[in-house]
Amino acid sequence: MIEPGEIYLFSDPSIPPHPVVVVAREELNRGDRVLVAIITSAKFTVRSLMPNCAVLRQGQFGMTKDCVVQAETLFNAFLTDLDMASGPIGKLDDVAMRDVIRAIGYVMDADCEPI
């Protein structure tokens, strides 16, 4: 079972390995794909101030450096491209997940709040 807020290492031939956060509710993550957003540390100083990004700090949720979840990078990831053998790197708490959902809402021009 893959739950919202879990962070996995994503790898496919088109980009170098990146952590991603699962954003879809659990019942939608039961197939061969899950909805994820890319986590990046590149340009943290600039991106950490953007409303389409949610900040994750070094030491939180398995992150080894300050980074952001980029809400505009939502995509369906195949389970075969996630490091399922190692399991999740970490899992966002309710506050961090709320920040991610708000950032997604900003991208979609909608008022998003988790239930």
C-alpha cells in the first residue's frame, strides 16, 4: 500500500534519480502508477519563496538537504520506476502535506485543502 506523503526515489532513463512525493490518495495508488511531484534542492533559495513550491528542510522526512516539492511537476510514475525494494525515504507529516496540497492548488488556481 502506497500512501500520500510517502517519499520514494524515482529513476527513469530521461532524468537522474530524484526523490518524489506521492500526492494521490491511497485508493488511487493501487494500480501500476502513482501520482507524484518531484522534490529538488536546485535553486532552493529562489524556489523556497515561490507559492508553487513546498519547503522541506534538511533532516525532515529523510531529506539530506534543504529542498522543495515542485507542485507544477505532477506526473504519473510507474511503480517500476520507484525504488520499492528500499521502501519510502520518509513520509510527510500533516502540516507538510497541507503545504504541498496548497502549492498544487496555487498551480491549478484553486483553493485546495486536505480533508
